Amino acid sequence: MIRLRPALVFAPLLLCGFAFLSAQAGPDSPAFLGYRDFAAEQAKIDQQFLSIPDAKLAGEELKTLTAQPHVAATPEDYKTAEYVASKFKEAGLETSIVPYKAWLNMPKEVSVEAWNADGKLLMKGPVPEHVDGNDSFQNDPRVLPAFNGSSPSGDVTGEVVYANYCRPDDFNKLSGMGIDFRGKIVLCRYGSNFRGVKVYVAEQHGAAGVLIYSDPADDGYYRGDMYPHGPYRPATAVQRGSVQYLFRYPGDALTPGFASRPDVPADKLLKPEQAGNMPKIPSEPLSYHDAAPILEALGGPDAPREWQGALPFTYHVGPGAKVHLVLKMDYQYRTIWDVIGSVDGTTFPDEWVIAGNHRDAWAYGAVDPNSGTAAMLEAVHGVGALLKQGWKPRRRIVFCSWDAEEEGLIGSTEWAEDHASQLAHAVAYFNTDVGVSGPNFEAAAVPSLKEFVRDIAKQVPSPKGGSVYDVWKRSQAEQASRQKGPVEEHSAGTNAAIGNDVRVGDLGSGSDYTPFIQHLGVPSTDVGSGGPYGVYHSVFDNFAWFVMNADPTFVYEQEMARVFGLEVINMADADVLPYDYVTYGKEIAAYLDAAQKKGQQAGLLGLDFASAEQATQRFITLSEQVRQKQQHLDDDSTASLASLNIQLRQVEGDFLSAAGLPNRPWFKHTIYAPGEYTGYAAVVIPGVNEAIDAKDLSRAQEQMKVLTDAINRADGTLEAIAK
Ligand SMILES: [Zn+2]
């Protein structure tokens, strides 16, 4: 029989710091789905695992990984691949360095010059990133000048328009003020959306080029002390980044939907000008040191009040400044390297459990991504210790160190496309990217794994005392009370639907879970530990900054290694896959509710939600029956567990539609996608919601049918399980 997992009551007091755990158990403790014999077996394995990840070692690993800048496809990047591979092998994983090709740009020449209306030179840059003080990382000649991945080369001159965050609404507001963007250079500030979306919207409005700068209001002195006196962005620090249209498709621009293996025939590649995920206009990131003189020179109407940042003058939208932007990019089909380490499963060998983190960085990448890599290496260390003691996972475990995430999730996307048939029955993908930038645990997950993430967090001790879950819950409550209201939802108001437990976010995009969940339907989670972090994608995201601001003693590295590794081993060993479809159903119901209200406001009165709602109600009812079955099996033979698990996994697969989303067929999931106009943030039931946003009734009806069909397919699977 499948027994409920009485949360943590078994945790032995072997390890110092674990005494708090027994306080977790009680009548309110949620049942942990998935184990028939947790007490005897899994608790012991979990405790053995938790004792291994080591703070000091994580610190040493982080120092090694970040000793040199290691942009994807460089010799220094390959060195980090070899280092990670050696750690995987040391742990006993079957390890290989797997190359793919990617159409990548590196800057040959970057120049920005600006003049005021009288022709007086305002700035000539960009200036190198520099702070006074003893940051020993900043003068390394191997650090590339700041640039945008996927930007074309260009030589453009134009009047500057300030467009705030460059959201569609910002452009609409400016259009309403009579501003014509054709031939202009649009000055955007970072924040609110993905930088690729800023360029995408500017391109649609006919702009000639885009400059994106970091305003001190968003991550600089307005927030707190600047590095090297604190964690925030100093004047010359630039946020590099990809402007790939990853909401169209991520990965190598020339091979959408299939893997860019080194032997891919040239006639299968798109021509660069055919690539659907590359901007047509040049763009360049700037520090506020370089952007301020341009912005200050702008005349014309005052910017709307909420567009004012923290620079010490009143912002205007322009005209008043002219910019000459020259970008010479060296585009080549370059080799990148994923590192893949696996161990076979004994009982369910075809059900892969995958865990990944990217390794490449825009410069040193102490926080992004190598705090995650160090945590992954310590998780691998823990798994290795279990293997050496004779433990064998019941499912195949695959650890992945991705390359070229920064340029557009390339290493993960190519590998996922390469293994699409095996991944059709992979049971989970666990991601961490920014593993640690501070002490605040954060998680996002597909709804079926939100409960799983909370349960894992309950098992891991926090350096602050209590469990990670306790501290997480407290900090969310404090945040909510500071905001004098419930925590804002990014998506539809789902808290109401799922009760008052800790909020686990929805998966949008901007990291390597995207190909797994949104292209292939592999249930996914993303975890990390956050804090004040103003040096994102700059040269100052380095080991010195990390030790000063994020995690001086690496105890949060240890915490993340424990969370990440425990996700893997618990999923690998679960008898019954611990998917919570009740929550999934309730979330879909909440998304439909919110979409219906939005549709009415948009005047799409003919849009009929009834069939989708009925299918969802049925989903909820059936998933309650399925949950009973997950907890109380009549037949727990391996054969019967195997067929149950295949069906449970099928439910997520049922949410994929073969045709994908309108105009972006690579995105196949009907419940989650990155927003076409948000980029990072999730758009829920994207086909329907984006059609409503476009006020396109016939597309909305069509997409409603696609969604309803998907939910009905899932209902069919749930019904077969419940029988
Ligand atoms: Zn990253």
C-alpha cells in the first residue's frame, strides 16, 4: 500500500541543525505523495544525502568556476566544461561533454556617440566598466565589451526618443503624443520586461536602433549603496544580455525544432536572414554613466511622471539629442559544450529525472549562473556519496551543465530537441540558474509540482533556523504585510484557488526550463535564493561581489545544493509520481475566470468559456479521485506502478498541442508560455489570452477550442487512472 508520507516525523536527529524538523509534523502536515515505504528507506537516504553538500567546498568550486570570464564558445568556457565534467566523474556519473553548434555574435567594434541640438558632443562611449576601490576583476582584457547577444551589426544615426521600459503601452502613450518612431533611436530603461521584447516592440514601430540603459531607480543608488560599498549597480556597470526573440523560439537561431549537432548538414540550416528569432535592428546596452548625458539633453514634452527614474534631472521624451550607433559583430557558427552526467535507474529506467544549470556567463558570472553551478556540484557530490554507499536510483538521473544559455537558452534547447523522444516520458526537469544572490528562497513550478517543491523545502534546514519552508513562508508574509495587501500575482489570481500556502510562481521564460516544459511538456521547477543584486550581467558579478554581498560563508550555497539534490533523489525514487493535479485544475479554473473577465472588458462578448470550464471542473473532480489512488493503491506491484506512472505523466503531455501557438509553433504548451510582450513573465492559457489582448475574436474562439481539447484529453487520461 502507498502510505502517506507523514511529513518529516521520521527525520532523525543525527545532524546538528535538524532538531527543528520534528516540529514540522502534526495534524496539518500535508501528505507527501509518492512513497510506499518512506519511513524505512527514503528518510534514511534523504538524511545521508543532506549531510554531504558542503559550504566550504561550494565556495571553492565557485571560486574556480569564476576565476576567468567564460562567455559561451570561448576557450575559458571549455575549461569550465572540463572542470564540471571532472566533478561529475568524481561522483561516479557517466559523463560526457556534448558539443552543439550555435549562430553566435561577438563584438568587434562598439561605438556610441551623441550630440545635442546645437551639435555639441554629449558623450562618446561606451566607457569601460570601472569602480574605484580594490575590485581585482574589472581590468581583465578578456572581458568582452558590453553588447547584446543576437543584435545585428549596424551603423545608424537618429534622433533619440525616451520610451521608459519600452512596453507596448509606453509606445502607445508616445504615439498618442504624436511621436513618430521611424528612423529614431529609442532609449529604453531596463526593467519590467525582457530586453528582447523592448527591441521587438521598437522594431515594430519602425525604430532604427535601440539603446537600453540601467536606471539607478531600478538597480542602482536609489535602491541602496553601490558596489564596492554595497550590492547595487555602480555608474559604469552595464547589463549585457541577449535580445533574441526567444518568445518566438529559443535555441540556435538556424535550427528551430531540431538539434544543431556538429554534423548537421548545411542545407538543413536556415539562412541567418530567415531566422525568426533575431532582431533586424541594432541594439546596445549602456550604463547610466553613458546614458545620463543623452537623457539629460532631451527636450520636448515632460515624460509621464511614472517614467521618471532616479537621475538628478527631469526626464523628457525628446527631441534634443542625436546618436550615432556603430556595431560590428562577428557572427559565426560556433561550437558550444553541454556537460551531461547520468546514472541509470534500476526500476523505471526510461523515466528520466533531469536537473540542470547553465555554466556560461557574460563575464565572470559569480551569481548568474555559477552560484547555481556550485550548488549543483555539491548536489552531485551528495548523489555521488550515496552511490558510493551502494544506493541506486530507481529512475535514471541526468545532471546537465548547459552552455550558451545567456545567448538564448541554446545548450538546453539543442539537447532537449536532440532527445525529444526520450523526454516525452521524462518525469521532471529541475532548474536552477541564479542559485544564490542572497538569503531569500524562491521557487517557480508547474502546478503539479508546487506541492512537491514546498515539501522539499520543509526537509531542508535554513541557516536562519527552522526549515527553508518556514523562513520562506515568513518572508512572504512579511512582504505581503509591507505591501498592505496580498502578494501580487504575476498571472491570474491563483492564490485564491490554491489556499494560503506559500506562493510558488509560474514558469515564464528566461532560463533553461523553457524547452522542457513549454516545448516538450516535461513537468519542471526552478529554484534559487535571492537578495539585493544590482550587478546582474556586469563585470562586477564576480567572486569579490559575491563574498561581500550574497553569501560570505556559502551556507546558502549549501542550502540550495540540498534543495536541488533532494528534488532529484526524491523524484528518482518515488513509487508513485508525486504530481498534484488538483492544484493544476484549480489554477486552470482561475486562469479561465481571469481571461473571461478580461474578454468582457475587451468587448469580446461572443467568446464562449463554457466548454473549457466544464472540462476544467471535470479535471478537478477526476484529479481528486486520482489523488486518492496516488495515496492508496490496491496493487503496488512494480508493473502496476509503472503503468500508473506512465498515465500520470501523460496528463502533462496532454496539454501540448501539436500545432503550437499561433505564429510561434515551437511553443506547444496550452497552459504556459513566455509572453510575446513580456518575455520573462508567464502568460497563462497563452493562446486564448493573447488573442483576447489582440481583440481577435475568431482567433480567441479557435484557441479556446485548442485549449478545451487539451483539457479533455487530460480528462480522458485522468479518468482512465481513476477507474
Ligand atoms: Zn543565468
